[in-house]
Amino acid sequence: MNTISANDLKTKGVSAIEQALADQPEASVTVRGQMKYVVMSHEQYVHLRECELEAALAESKADLDAGRFVKESVEQHIKRLAKLAA
């Protein structure tokens, strides 16, 4: 993963990010030598979000197939939640 120092980001601005992302989808931003942040293109961010949503959907489908769900009315649901919070 390409690295951008906070100082480079301060002096070069967005061009430092563009340069770091020219050949890789992500780059880390270091502050005082420690990796603190990751930057990516909007397209890469959208792709990662879609992957997260696909994983959540697959997990939900697996729960349904395995019978790990509760079917109840709104009132029953609120009562069950109240018991869990107590």
C-alpha cells in the first residue's frame, strides 16, 4: 500500500492523494510515522460498501435458512427488547 505522510498531504494537497492512488486502490496516511488513515477513490469505497452489504445479505439468508429468527408482533417485540435492556 502506498503511503502519504501528513506533511506531504499538507504541502501537496489532493495531488499527493492522486499520485498515491495512481497505481493502487488505497493509500495510507501516516502521522508522525504511524499509520492513522486510509484514503481511497470513491469507486473503491462504493465497491467495499457493496461487498459489506452482500456479506450482510448472505448472513441474513443463512440465519433464515437455519431458523435463527423470531416471528412476533410489534408489541411482543417491544416487550422482548425491554426485557433484554433490563
